[in-house]
Amino acid sequence: MLRNNIIKGLTVALCLSAALLLGACSLSKAERTARQFLKAYYVELDFDRALELSTEDSHQGIYYKKNMTALSPYAKDEVPALEVLDVIIDPDDGNYAYCAYEINGQPKMLPLQKHDGKWLVDTDSEAVEGSMSSSASGVSEIGIASAASSEHLPKTGTGQRAREAREREAEGKK
């Protein structure tokens, strides 16, 4: 009887440890994808790699930046300051994540979505086309929402989903 209770206790502890480990792995994979994409897109200007790390809906905006960069003789001369601030996985739907980052001091938000178990950057072409501001190198940026903290996130779209995810995450920690 005592032996059965010990085995049950160990089994429960093992299952909880596995669940925590899987959750931690999921976060690191989302963050790894975001970092690889941002580095390829902004720093290395490796748009083929950025395409590999993004959903099909994101490809039009990436192709746009690739073409604009090809027209700029100075695009590769200036390396932007890039800093990943935070990656939040939506606690209600673990298939969505948001990466807060700064590019040349400007806060941005990058949405990610899990497709077939793989994290991919998920910016639809309309969102990319809607943010045609110029970066340090004079080409368009892919930053979607303009903020790293919840209070500055836009009230609609990706920013709203990121804000809600951040708030749910904060409530869960209380």
C-alpha cells in the first residue's frame, strides 16, 4: 500500500516535471525562431532564410523587402541595433506567441504561430504593407505593433492579442 502511494506520487511528479519541461522547450523554440528570423531579416538581409522561418501569408512582405533592399546600394552597409526583449506564448492558445523587440531603439511586436509543431513568424502581407516606414537602411520594416510593453500595445489586431496574452500571463503568476 505504501509502495503504491510512493509510485503514484513519483508518477505525478514525473508528469508535472515533463509538462513544465515541454512548456519551457516550447518557449525556447518560439524565441529561437523569432531571434533567427529577426537576425536574418534585419541584420544579415538573408530573405531566403526569413522565408523559411515564416508562414506563407508573410511571404509577400518579405519579398517586398527583398526587392527594396536589392534597389538600395547602402542596405548592407548599415547594421541596425536589434534587441529581443521578451517572448510571450499565449496562455489560452499555445499556438500563438508574440516577440517584443527593438530595432534601432524603436519598440516592435512580432507575431508567431505554431504550424505542424513548428514555430513560424506570422505577419500577413497587409500588416507588413501597412508598416512601410523606413529603417536605418532606407527599406521597409516588418515590425507589426509598436510596443514592448502592454500599456503601449495597439488596441486592435496583433497588439491587442499580445496585450491580452501578457495580462493573462501576469494574472497566472499571482
